[in-house]
Amino acid sequence: MSSDSLGRYNEAKEDSRLWLTAASLCFGAAALTIYLTSNGRDIACIWPANAILVALLLADARPRWITVLSAGFVANVSANLIMRGTVVGPLLYGCANLAEVSLAVFFLRRSGGRDGILQSTRSVVRFLFIAGLLAPAISGVVGASTAFFVFGEPLLKSFGAWAASDGLGLVVFTPFLAAAFRGDFVTCFAGMTWLERVEAVAVLVLAGGVTYFVFFGTDRPLLFAIFPPLMFVSFRLGRLGAKAAVMVVAIIGGIATMHGQGPMVLIAADAATQARAFQVFLAVILLTCLPVAAEVSARARLTAALAAHDLEMTARALTDPLTGILNRRGFEAEIRRLLPRQAPPSHSLIAIDFDHFKQINDRWGHLAGDRALQHLASLLTSHVRAGDLVARLGGDEFVVLLLNSDLELVKAVCERIRASAHGSPLTIDARSVAFISLSMGVASARPGEAYELLMERADRAMYDAKEAGRNTIRWAA
């Protein structure tokens, strides 16, 4: 099998897997929702099936529209056909749902909503408008007309029920499912410490426990008790935690309301009004928690960006921009931190001067001089250990600090550097080569010796090397 054939086979296999996933999830959600929240003729009180399709299309970098939409259409029609027992209604409902999913994904992706549903307060408002109002309202025209002409349900009531149920379904379930399909929860959980993981699970369990108690454990209207743990989740876990918490509340509260339990029973006696009241409650939660979570996430990103900027600015302040090694300021900060004050030291400082560097600038120009300095910096870093320091103090002056080094090691490093520099000429152009030689002075740190005195002794030894004819090494007394 050729590579092209294998690629097409793998792509077709992936499409088939995606189609089956979308169809099975959508069918299960649609059939279960109709069974639990509808009498078979009217509109379900919440519709999460479309959120599955929207999430799949948002999570995919290159959305496979035909695959996902065809799977959703078959699943929607099948679920409605089995649960409602007619043909015309399910087909029309399927078309309405398809239009809703297409509109929601189109506008969300166009407005940058693929990865940014809860990135900021502005993105939350945009998402709520598109998924909670615009797309459900447009599809609701077809859905309500179907309920009116096919099932004899009131037109305006059906439109309101459609817009509310589909809007809540998209707004509640889409953020969670899109993050799950993209693997955001797995990535986030994997990046946590064990303590952070325990905290994340604990706060979500707390939110779920309070919600369960409010809906199943008491006959008092304690809906307000759900908001503190939701706010706590939003502040501690950000937008991913808020998505999960809202899902938990929607599932627990929805099951309770469907079975005639919880605070909604105290509001109204009939199931339809209870469902509407639960829709309003979910809408309030969404309008409260999602903007808070988005703002917390935005502030966290801003804090991280500022910290990264500070690190970058600090690195720039301590790094030589031409060679990428430490500059004088960075080197002095490091060596003052490393030089011991009490115990006998074992550090050695090598002061290095680039012999006849001015001749390179004069003969071939400053660009060649810059290349020569970069070449030397690379050579020096290649001959020291990971913890040793290499710096350019300015011009053609370099220094190397060898940590925890005995005399033999220092001698060996110095000889390798000198020989490597002499044996690695710099190619200027096709006809010109610049040979490099170095004058080096070495000083071993004394107990309690300040950096300035150590540097002065290494410099003096380096000038002795220059006076001795260059391309040599001298040791400080």
C-alpha cells in the first residue's frame, strides 16, 4: 500500500470513528432527554445533544462538518422517531437542530471561540449571545413550527421552550464537552501537583455535595447555598473548574427536577413550570459563574505573562546580546553569590583577552569582529562544565569561573581553550581566514577574598601573558 493510500485509509478510519462517536453520543443524549423531560409531543426542557456536535466541531482544528453533522442528523432523527413515534416531526426537528449546530459553530469559530469560550468576560458574553440566544432563536422557528403543525402544541410556548432548552443545553454543556474533547482536563490534571489534584477534586466534590443536599437532602428552598461553592471553584480552579462545576449542578439538579424533587417543586406544582424554573436557575448560575471564571482565568494569564516578561527582562539585563553569555552585570551578580566567605574556596577565575582583535575589525570590518566574538564565546562554553560561568565583560575581554576545580583541572581547561582557539580559525570569506590566539591569566580564590581582588589578580596575570608575547597562560601569585 502506497503512502497516499495508507493516508487516505487512516483518514477514512478516523472519520468513521468520529461518525460513530458523534452519532452514539448524540443519540443517547437526545433519547434520554426526550424520555426524561418531554411528554413525546412537546419540546424537552433542556437539550444537550446539540452541544455534543458543537463541541466536536469546536475541538477539531479542521472541523469535519459533513461527518459530524450527518452523524448528528441521523442520531437526532432516530431518537425523535423512536421516542415520538412519527416521521415528519423527527425529520423537521433534525433539520432545525442541524441548522442550530451549524450557526453556533460558524459564528463561534469566526469570533475566535474555538479555544476562547471562557477566555475573558467579553468572550463569555459573545458565547452566551451566540449559543444561548442567536442560534437557538433561529432554529426555534422551525422547531416551534414543527411542534405546532405536527404535534398541535402552542406556537409561542413551543418557541420559548425550544429557545430556552436548546440555549441552556449549548451554554451548559458545550464548554465542558469542548474542553473534554480537546483533552484540556487531562492536560491540566497532569500538570498539577498531587496536592493541587486533591484540592481540585475536593472543591468539585464540595460543589456536588452541596448541590445534592439542596436538591435531594432537604425540603427547604436553599438554592442560594449552591453559589458559594461555585464561586470558590471558579476562583480556585478557573474556567475549567467552572465548566465542570456547572455541569455537576446541571446534572444533579436536572435529575432531581425531572423526578419531582428539590426546590423547584416548591415553586410550582406542574412539571412544565418546574422545568422552566430550573432553566431560569441554570441561566442565573451561568451568568454569575462564567464571567467570574473568565475574569479569574484572564487575571491568571496576565499574571503569568507579567512574570514571564519580568524573567525575560531580567535575562536581557544580565546577558550579552551579541554572544548570548553573561555580561559584566550578570557575571558579577553570580560570582558574588558563589564566592565563599568562610570555608577554603576551590574556585578559579580565568581572565581572557582576544589577541589582536582590533586587527580583525580594521581589516574585515565590525561584522567580522562580531562573528569572531561569537565564535570565541561558543568555543569557551564548549570547554567548561554546566555549572561554570562564562561571561563577556566588554569589548574583547572574557572571563571564565571554574567552580570546585583543583589545579590540574584548571590547567587542563586553560590548555584546551588555548589550543582549541588556535586550531579553530574563523572563516571570514572564501579567501580569508582569521587565526585566533588568547592571552589568559588565572587566579584561584582565597578564603574571604572579595570578587574585586580576585578579578584584579586574574587581570594582572592576563597582562603578564600579553607582555610575555601573547597566546600563553600566566598564573597569579
